[in-house]
Amino acid sequence: MARLPYLEPDQVAPEYRDMLKRNTNLHKLLVNSPDMARAFSGLGGYIRFKSKLDPRLRELAILQVGWMEKSEYEFTHHVKIGKEFGVTDEDIQGLMAETEGKPSNLEPLTKAVLRGAREMVKGLAMSDATFAEIKKDLSNEHMTDLVLTIAFYCAVVRVLATMQIDNEPQYKEVLKQYPIPGVK
């Protein structure tokens, strides 16, 4: 049960109702602070719709954060979103294998991006070696977008956990295909 109420459009000032177009519990809770919710949505919207980073790599990095943090909400939402941007079931299986230190069929850049996300989740920063490996294939702009995307979603999973935001029932179906260890 969430620690703050989920607000419906009729409970929000008209100038903030646009933030509830995405009918998710995350947005319904964040709009308790409408200006903060707008700022949050601005960065999230940039990451999803304006970043020049390859969308498949972006979504796999986000999925890696959700998987590492055992964030049912984040992981399940981004499985569905990721598939809209080219993430395949094989990619997700590869992510799970890479996380366990097992081999996968993912290409080297994707493996490095996932490793970088794991390093940022576990140790605060991406290692010099991983950063350099990814940088061989990505521009300065793409590297900045990648690091900020991973960092933003590290923050998102902490918001979800602290606010105890409930996952919507339609997303729980994803767990049947990709059960997160330690998540019921």
C-alpha cells in the first residue's frame, strides 16, 4: 500500500491534469507535488522521446537497474515499454544471464552497457574500464545520455520503494515470464 494517496484527475488542479495522461500509480502519487511531478516527468520524457541514445540500449540499461534492484514495478513496466523499442525476449534472457555471470548471445556493446548499469547500481559509479569500452562505440552525447539514464532510474526505483507504490495488475503478468528472484 502506497504511503501517499493516488490522485485522480478531479483531485488535481486543471493545469496539472495532463500529467495523469499516463494512468500509472507512479504518476498518480507524484502529482501530490505537482511541480516536482512535472520536473520528474520532464527528464523522464526527454530520456524516452528525445535522447539520441539507441532506444534498445536505453531500455536494456533501465531493465538492468530494475532487475538489480528487484523493483517489480520498474522492471515489469519497462519490459512492456522496452518491447515497443526493440527489446526482445532473447535480450531479456541475455540480461538475466549476464547478471548471473553466465554467457549470453548479446553483442559486446550491449554486454558492456549492462555491466556499466550493474556497476552504477552496486558501486555508485561505472568503472574506468567499462566506461572506456562503451565509449569506443558511443559519442560523448550518447555517453552522457546513458549515464544520466542509468542514474535517473536508480533514483526512480528508490522513489518507488520508499513510497511503496503498488504495481498495477496488468504488469504483474510479466513476472510469470520473468520472475525476479526474491520478488513474490
